[in-house]
Amino acid sequence: AKRGLIAGLAQLMIIYALGASWLTAWYAFVGGINFLQAIITATVTGVMPFIPWDIAKLCLAIPLSRLTVITSYALLRRLSSSASSKVNNA
């Protein structure tokens, strides 16, 4: 769970950095505001509103992904044992 959280946070930081960079450039060049104000505006409007929801999604995704893997392996074991018993009975 710890590795998943670290990996998820690293992915979010990359996504936020790319999105904020794009938004900063747009505010600076199209919006015509100075670069420092563009960085602040991009961070406030393009990053900060999404942080709580992305953290919540990440906290839900980690246990759900573990549950999915465990369930998938159990299903595969059941299907595999069912298939092998049919082959042995034939």
C-alpha cells in the first residue's frame, strides 16, 4: 500500500506539473499577464481545486486495485481447477 501511495502521488505531481506549465504558458502568452502572476493563477485555478479529489480517488484506488488482483487470482485458480477436473473426468 505504501508503494502504491508513493507511485500515485508521483504520478499526480507529474500530471499537475505538466498541466500547470501549460496553463501558465497560456495565461502568460494569451492572457497577457506577467509570468509570476501566471504561475500563481495557474496553480490556484488549475491545481489546487483538484488536489482533495485526486487524493480521495488515490486512497480509494489502492485498496480497490488490491481487491481486484486478489479476486482475479482466486477466479483464475477456480477456473483452472475446474478445467483440469473436466479433463481428468473425460
